Amino acid sequence: MAKAMKLRQQFPLVITLLLLTLFVFIPMISAFEYSIRTPLEGGYGWTHYLWAIREEEFFHYIFRSGWLAGVTVLITLIILVPTMTWLHVSKSPVRPVIDGISLLPLVIPVVAFAVGAQISFPEFVQNTVFELPFLYFVLSLPYAYRSLDIGLNSIPLKTITEAARSSGANWIKTISTVIIPVIRSSVMATIALTFALSIGEYTLTVLLHWDTFPTWVTYVAQDNILGAIAISMMSLIIPFLILTTITLFIPERSIQGRK
Amino acid sequence: MTSKNLSLNGIFKQFGNVRALDNFNLEVGVGELVALLGPSGCGKTTALRVVAGLEHQDSGKVLVGNQDISNIPAHKRNMGMVFQAYSLFPNLTVEENVAFGLQMRKISKPLRLKKAHQLLDLVGLDSQSKRFTHQLSGGQQQRVALARALAFEPEILLLDEPLSALDAQVRVNLREEIRRLQLSLGTTTLFVTHDQEEAMAISDRVGVMNQGVLEQIDTPDILYNKPASSFVAGFVGTMNKIPAFINDGFVEIFGEKVVALKQGNETGKVLALIRPEAIKVSTTGSKFNAKVLTRSFMGASSNVICQTSDGTIVQSLMTSAATGDLHPGSEVQLQILSKEVLVTNV
């Protein structure tokens, strides 16, 4: 009886999850199915995948986008973690203002960003691809900020920080050995979000005339749509495998259940 | 590292318009446990945080072993601190928490774990060393916090209301344990609390604070028996405030003349400050001057609350044996047992 009740209560949830799964996976499965078609011979095969990995540019661009995203993640963590820790610990009155500012990248059109960057960045920055990570950082700010904010709000940050300092840890040590490990899941979410947004960023990159993996895929798609889909599928699968491997190899330390 | 003496000289600290510390002076001797006691907002926690380096005073000096540490950052001060609650690092095990201070001092892992186990043994938690802190009870967590604060052999131990989040029984046990450890290690300790019983129970000296000023600092006995001000008298223990008339250095209370402890030679209306145990309630007297309102039985002693004929409420503490025949409504005679009383202006 109770079991039946429970099932009935969970019914809407199950339906929603099912719909969501279909919504996400049907297009992906369709794309995958499409990408392994071999129109000339008929049937299915790995032709386009083999073609893609034989392309030198495939690895060139995926590597480039990978390290750009990596640099963006580093910039995000180095700037945001200490700043937000300070905002939370000091209970600064500017915090609501900064909360608001962190949302601006969602409402400012990317074109405006690109133009702004062209105007304001010094020439030597504009001439290197390093301008991208800084702009990617701004674009992923709303997500990274929110995710860290949740983590920092969920712990007794002030007491823990003071306990670390009175135990002899300076600020760098406090952040690296106490705060980041304690909000680990929120830091991981920030890394994942920033990485994903940066590796897939297209509009800004194109506007600033840089070539990265997404712009190359678009270029390929102009005369080899099946190849482009194969490349996109791989760009989904490869990071997925990397992230899964990382998660499996980092030992999970239980930090929940705090009273 | 051995313990050192601590002194605060002329500390001022202001938050906005609120003066948290107003020319605050304090001396804590080597190996002494001094408690700062006071109502919330009196500045006691600020004083402790200034010592820890977590707040910086506007002016004045903090000296440890006669060395001025006013401009040394918190992490270099070598002070162990125990907070109210939730100060343990949730990502570390119990032993890693205790060893944290030693890790920051770059002590090798085997050495610091050995020291951590020694401390955990002292607080009776060595068997829990591999657990995570959320698996411990509140009392156990505070024991770990105490072990962590002591592991790196601090010059000064700072306790910021470490017992206030705990259950009554755990609180009493843990405060005894803090005192036992503090005495055996000889650590100079500053203890902040709003609980006077706690402060009186384990401290060598207690400082009573009010509005950023140290009103009186003395041994618990002196503080209780010879409070320097009416604020201290009212804050430490229970005190009856009985309207009386002062004349020629004497006050008349319940029809008896008693020496008034007061400077000057004035005449007029005052309040006499009398401890409940200095008032005797009896049914056998010749002139009844009060009525019993309630009697609360507390085991060996009982609390009797009476109302005098002029309406003053008086509280008396007597052995339960002597209060057996007191019932609400009984006509009684109140007598003062002490020969001298503190008085204060109305």
C-alpha cells in the first residue's frame, strides 16, 4: 500500500525525467546514427570517423580548444575563489553589487563583447590567442560565480577560515588546503561548466577571427556534413571519457552530513 | 614552546558607532586561566579576537611574553583557538584536523600524527582518530577542536564560548576537562563566556566586562563576595536589591541595623544588595514582615521567594531541611544574616 503511494508520488518525477532523457538523447542518437551512415556503399560504417582522425587539423584544433579551455578554468579559479572567499568572509556591502555584475555577461550581446575587446585590449594582447581565455572567463562568469557561491554558502566559511588562520595557515594555504577541498563538488562543477562553455564557444571566437575547434567544425560542415557530425560526436565523447576517468581516479572523501 | 604571559594595553576598537573596546587593559599571567564574562555585546569576544589577530585594534598594544605582537598576522601568532562550533575541517579526518597546525608548521608527517594521537588520547578520542568530524557528537567535536588548538603547543590558548552550543551535562564535563588539561599543560588561557557559572567554576580569575570596559577582575570568590560595582554584583550570581534608608553608615533592613559598605557619609534612600543565602526565612519569629510566594525544591537547597509588606520581592536560598514548613501564603519573618551589606544609589 505504502509502496503504491510512493510510486504514485514519484510518477510525475519519473515522467519528467523520461521526457528530459528523450529530449536530450534522441537528437544525439539520431546524429550518431546519421554520422555512421555510408551513403555511397549503403549501410553503416566508421568511414567518417576514420576520415576525421586522419585529418591533422582535427587534433590540432581539439588540442588548441582544449588548452584554451584549460587556461580559462585556471583564470576562473585563480580570480574567483579568493575574491569570492573574501566577499563571503568580509560580509562586504559590495557583495550584492558584484552578484549583479556577475550576471551581466548573460544580457550583454556577444557582439558588444567582441567589439569592446577589440577597442580596449592592447595590441599585443589582441595579436595572441591568449585574449580568448580572458573573454571566455567573462562569458562563463555567471555560471562559475553561481556554482562557487552555492558552495561557499553551504559551509561555515568564516569559522573555518579563522580556525585555519589561527592554526597557522596563511591565506593561500587556507584557500588551497581548506576552502577548496571543502567546497570540492562546487569547484568541480565550476571547472566542468567553464571548460564546457569555453571549449564550445563559437560566436565570440569567430567575431575575433580566431580558429578553434568549433569554428573548424563549422568550416568542415560546409562541404562534409557527415564528417562534421562525426567530429562533433567525438568532441562529445572524448571529454566525457576524460572527465569520467578523472572522477574515477580521484578518491571520493565524504564531506557531507555536517550537522 | 612554553606558555607566556599576555597583556593588553589600552586597546580601543570601534565598529561604526559602537565602541567595542574602550581603553581595555588586561594581564594574564603564565599558566593562568582568565575568563572574560559579560552580557552579549560587551566586547569580550572582540577582546579575544584582537588577541588572536582576527580583528585589529584601532589603538593600543597586545604583548605576549613582553613582545609586541600588534602587527603580527593571525597565522604567525602561535595561538590555539577553540570556537563556538563548526570549526573543524570537514574534509579532514579527526587526526588530520588535530595535526593541521603542525602540518602548517612543516612538521614531518610521522611526527605530527604522533603528536595528534597524544592529544587525542588526552581528550579521550584516540579511538575516533580515523573518523570524519561529522560522525562525532557536538561534545566530541569540541574535544577535537581543543586537541587541535593545543597540538602545536601554543603560547596562548583562546577559548571563544566553546561550550555554549552543547547540552548542559556535556558542558559541565567538558569544562572540567578543559581545566584539567589547561592545568596539566600549564597553558596561559583566555576564556570568553556569557555563562557566569562556567566562568566561576574553572577560572583562576574572572574579568567582568560591560560596554567595552573591564569593570572588575578578581578571583571568583572576591568577585562574588566583594563586587566592585552594582553591575558586577547584579551580573555575578543572584542579588536581591532591597530598598533601604542609609543614615550614618548604617542601613536598616527588615528592622535590623547593618553596616553599609559605601564610600562617603550620605543620608537617603539606597538599594541594599544582598545575596539570597544571606537571608533567612523563618515561621517562628516574633514579627512577621513577609509572605511566602513560592518555594522551589532543588535537592539539598531550596529557593524561597517572599514578598515583604511594602511589596518588595526577596529571594532566599536555604537548606531544604530548614524550609520544610514554608508554603505559599505562609506568614514569615525575614532576617539578614550578614553584618554588612553593599549599597548602591537608587
